[in-house]
Amino acid sequence: MQLSRDNHYVPIWYQKRFLSSDTSAFYYLNLNPGQKKLPDGRVIHFEAIKWPFHPKQCFYQTDLYTTAFFGFLNDEIERYLFGEVDNNGAIAVAAMADQDISLLHEYHKRFFEYMDIQKLRTPKGLEWIKSKYPKLNHNELLLEMQRVRMLNCTLWAESVKEIVSAKSASIKFLISDHPVTTYNYACNPVSAECAFPNDPRIEMKSTQTIFPLDRDRCLILTNLDYARNPNLKDPKANRPNANPGRDTLIRIDNTICTRELSDEEVVRINCIIKCRAKRFVAAGNKDWLYPEKSLGEISWKECGKVLRPPENEIHHYGGEIYIGYEDGSSSFHDAYGRTQDVGHLQKEKPKKKSGANDYCPCGSGKKFKKCCRGRSPEECPDSSVLSIRERNIILFNAISDILKLGSCSDWKDIRDGLTNDQIIKIHEVVAALWPKESEIMALMPRPDSRIVRALFSGDLDPQYISRNINTFLLFADEILVQSPFPNPNVLHDDFNPLKKPELYRQETLKNVMFLMSIMPFVELGVIVLFPDPLLHYPKLREEVWEEAEKRKNDIPIDMKSAEAKMLEQYKRSIYSLPDDMLGEYFRSASSELSKEELSNLVEYAKYMRKRDPFISTGEDCSESQLLISHMAPNFEMSMFIAQSTGSILFTDEPHRWKEINNYIPALTPNDPLSIVSEYLQDLEIDTAYLYDPNEYLRSKQTSEMQGIKSSIKALMNRLQSGTCTSKSDADGFVDEMEKARISLSKAVNRHNSKYIGNIEQRLNTMKVRLSCSVCLQGHEANSVYRLLMMYAGHSKYLTSVPVSLFLQHPDENGLFEQLSRSGGG
């Protein structure tokens, strides 16, 4: 079979829709025709316009979709993928243009699927995909194109749809080499958002999508917020519920089709289409190829006013859709595809402009001048809803009321008085604060070179995680930690704390104690306790699980590191047994026990039960407990969150450390960074375990205690800017880090010597070992770059995770005793 190597990135059938009934060829304009220098020095300029050019001669590139394996060419993408896409697309485009509702009922989804892949399959679209990855060969590029298609379908489907007509105009719509055009009046052609191969992001409130359906009809898609209010103060901010890849519910019979355009209005749309093309545009009339000639000095914003839908037709959009089912249940979708009411999470807009020393409107707890002042919307979390910090404060206050923390004398009273009703109430608050469609990534902090932000990736068991967080407080300005609280909104009834609260007694105690221990730092904005994004982004969850499945055998799991924790959980399950079952358990375990030995074992178990801060002996106790153990975020999510928030990565898990190093290219001996990497291997540091926020605030005033953090920030910024490339740079960092290490040790010892007789003022010292994986280009996991492109919600994310740290505690003894003393009663 002959290979199809001349690949039309704008299909022939689509091109023919732009030809009149009496013509079969285009005027084909090359925006960059080029030139050729002859041997005699003369320069020949190629013609910009060619005519007649038939559809088979337009908008194609040889081997654009051809793959090669072991030297053999393959055209399956052209024949099978685009063959089916174009067959369905031709029907869907015709149905949309004609507003054939009966046909649209079947092809409405396929129409947006066609639009999405049409946007990606062009040379400009492929270049855009390629720009999001550190390196892709041609085969990998085509694979990624297939993986990210249908990226914008949901957002387009939920937009205001209008088909404008040029039938009465003497000028018709252009066809370009990038037919799906995006426009945002706040992103002019010379802005970073429009720098090749970029386009304004679809999820921006004021971004509109232009897709000519034929020479006489053009579809314009407008986000609802902008359609309602063209004078938005935040045109580059994301629309509500901008989460891609989710299901939604919409009407298909409300497309606005009332506008007949004048010649000037068609020219304005053509001007935008031409401006956003890569190299080629075509039209049935030569004069139509130069719309800019008749526009004069019109501004970019003024040019786009023609795209706004008529105000008197917007009422067809918005509101809520309710559905009743045969079993009597019902559901609803709001105008943004949300299935739960989120009105209680909205924040009032500030009545006055924030001052430099006011708290930032985003809710981070920082001063405005140190947070969002002077930053673009892409660089700031969503400030229209309660922030992560504000929701955690609400949760803690609710838990305080539910458990009456202020009136309890010690943890033992809380532990033994815990009821199923209290467990339900606590998790009802969690459910209310984090609805299913919560946009976690829109609330997460964005990269900020002014601070050191760190993401913890490891065991989320609250009784262990505190050790890492409180130790790392001197090494970072902010620490991101995934919340261990389960979300009832996404759990099956058999494992839902609202339905089975008795299963969550132990987990609730651990989570509440953990929240109590870090809450002062949460209020300060130092610890960001964020919910698991996988619970709120179904498509993201599928992608992550699929990638995890692929690499599950890459690194064997070493169970030794988990044995101690598993043994402690096993012991706790024994101690939790009711009194009348303890003797029976020990007798079944060893029939040779004497009565005295059996009695001693039972008494010991009862003693340990009282001593353990996470075992409840209240009246609602159940024999069975749900023991949740997870190392999170997993590798892909750790890299994804670290890059999207501008964080270094730190872990205490040997397995996670192996995963990180497995996907980071090894440094060559000649690489200057090998000096840094070699120095930061099992580097012992005498530091302080900060559990008192006042101690933390005092430490921030001491430069000696901030030295390691300053060194890490300098290294991170050098790597991001590409300036840490010489041996002198690396040697300078090592010297700086060594001085900071020595200074920290001296500062801690000097402080404790000063308060030698005052235990309350003394710092809790701790020795840690720090290892570092440092690499300029970061990891080599294409799946992570795909996740960033699809789900980060902004384009300001880091291009790599250049610094990852492995935190080890040489002396593990005494941890359980510390927890018992701090909260065990």
C-alpha cells in the first residue's frame, strides 16, 4: 500500500467549504515567502501569492504525521486517527453550521473533539506542544498530540456559542493554517501570551475562540463571564471551574444565530485570523487576503469588539440545569458545570485597594507587598473564593467547637470522649469546604523567586510527618503538605466517614492531633495544607494512575523502611481490642501461656492503650478500624505540584528518593553541579525541631539560622536562570552552604546555652542528614509535562524541578515517646 506522506493539516473537505460554487481554487498567501541568493550575488524574492491553488495543494506538509520505527515509515496516524476524525468532523461541522439539531444531538461532542484536534494538528499546534517539553523526538511529539487532544472540549461546550453570518457581505471569511484561532483583547500580538507558538489560554475569562465553519459562517465561543461583562477587571484570570477533561451538562439548541455582519465586521475577524496564522492564509478573492489595509490604525481591543455576542441574547446561557431520575433522585449542573453549590465559599471583593502592609486578598496570610502586589493573575492564586489557608482555619475552628478543645483538660479527655456523631460532624465540615469540583490548582501558590517553597512527598501518617515538617522549617519559607483528612464527597458509602464513622476513630484522632500541632504555622502561612488534587480532577487521576501502573516494576519496593511503622500499627490494632477479647487473642497466639503471663500481657496491653494518643476507649468504640497509609503525592504528582508551585522537593522515604533519582539524568564528572551534588550527600546538619511558632518567628530574625535557607534559595534561582554553570559558581555555593551549616549549629547551641536552666526556652535540637539531587534540566518524565500543560491552570510553572532533597533522621528512637508526652495524657 502506498504511504500517505503529504499530510494535510487543514483537511481538503474543510478547505472546500471556503470555495464558492463557481470556483475550485484559492489565492494562497505565504506570509513569509522567503528569498534565494544566486551565485552572482543577486537575490530572488519568491512570490507571496500563488493562484490558482487547489485544496490538494494547500495547507499540507510532507511527513508531518509520518512516524519512523527502525528505519521503516508508517502513516497509520494519517490513515486511521485523522481518517476517523475527519469523517466525523465533516458531518459535525456541517451540523453545527446548519444548526441541524437532530444531527447535532449525535455529533455535538464530536464537533468539539474535531475542533480540539484541529487546533493541535497544525504545524503551529505541534510546535506549541513541543515547546512544553524539554525534548521530544517526532514520534514522541505525535504520541503526546494524541494524549492531550480533547483538552478544551469541556470549556468550549460550556461557553456562549454564536454563529455570525457573512452572507450579506461582499467579503467572506479567510481560511488559515491554524483555523482554530483564540483572541483575548488583553493579549495583543506582541505580548508573551501571543509569542509563537503560544495563543491566549482558553480558560482565561476574556479569551474567545474563532472557528470559521465556511466562507459565510463563523463560530465564536465566548466564556460566560466575559459575555456578561466585557469590562472585566481581570481579563487574564481563569474562568470558574476551568478544570479540563471533566463531564458536563449543556444545552445544544441555544446557539445564537441572529447577526449578519457588514464588510467591515468581516474584515475585523479576518484580520484577527490572519494575525494568529503561522505562515499561510487562503481566500477565494485576492483582496480579502489583506484585511489590515482597510482597517487603518484600529487597536487590537477595538478590532475584537466584533466578537462580542449581542447582549439581548445572553439570557439563553447561565442558570442551572436540574435532572430527575427514575429512582427519584436528582442532580443539577450550574452554568460552570459544577454539581455542588459553592456560594458559601465565595469571598466579597475588597471595598478598597489593598495597601502594601495589608493582608493580601488571596488569603495567604502574608502582607500584600510580599505576596500578590505587582503580579499578573497567572502568578497569583484565585482570590475570589476562600483560600486553602482560610478553609483550614475554618476547619480547625469547627473541630475546636465539635470536640470542645478549649474546655478539655488534656488529650485523654478528647480521645476517650470521641463519639461517632463528632466524627460525622468533623467530616461534614471537610465536605462543605472541599466540594467535588474544587479547583485545587487555582488555589495553590505560584512560583515566586523571592522565597524558598518546599513540597513534602512521603508518608502522610500524621504521627511521623510532623518530624519532617518541623525540622524543615529552618530550610524553607513555605512547606506544602497534602492533607490526610479524607473527603466524604468522593468516597463510597462503605468507606465514607459520614456513613461509617466507627471506622475512622483512630484516623480522626491522628488527623486532629496533626492539625492541632501545625495550626499555628498554617495561620502564619508557613505551612500550606492542601487537599489531594486527584480527588477533584477525575481525568488527572486517570492519567496519574496510568503512569504509575507503567512504572510499578521499575523500582522494587523495599519493605524494610515500612516494617517499623507496620509493626506499630499492628500493635495498636491489638491494644485497641476490647478487654474481653484481649485474653482470647493472646491465648490463641500462644496456648502455652500461664494464667499469670496471660494476665500480665492483658494488663500491659491495657496500659499501652491508655498511653497511646491515637487509641480511643470511648463508648462508640468498634472492633475494626480503617487504617489509612499512603505515601503521597506519588512521583508524577510530586513533580507536577512542585513545578506548578515553584517548589523544591523533599522526602524522607528511600523508595521515593530512588524514584526521583531514576528519572533525573546522571551528572557527568565534568558538570560543575557534580561538585554540589557530591557535597550534599549525607551532609550532617545540627538543627532545631521547631514546634513553637514564637521560636520560629525568633529564628527568622537570626541570620545564622536562615543561612541554609538562603543558600538553597540562591541555588534554586541560579539553576532557574541558568547561571550556575561554572566550577567557581559550584564552589561558591558549597562554601556558602558549609558556612551556613556551621553557623546554624553554633546558633542553636548558643541559644540553648543561654537558656540552660529554662527548659521552655530551650530549642529541641535534632541531627539530620541531607542528600541532594541537583540537575539543570530536571527530570525526564514526559508524563509530568503533559499534566502541567493540561492541569496546572497557568503557564508560569517551572520547566523543571532542579533541586530535590532527601531528609534522613539518624536517630529514630523516641519519636513515639515524644508524641505521647505532647498529647497522650
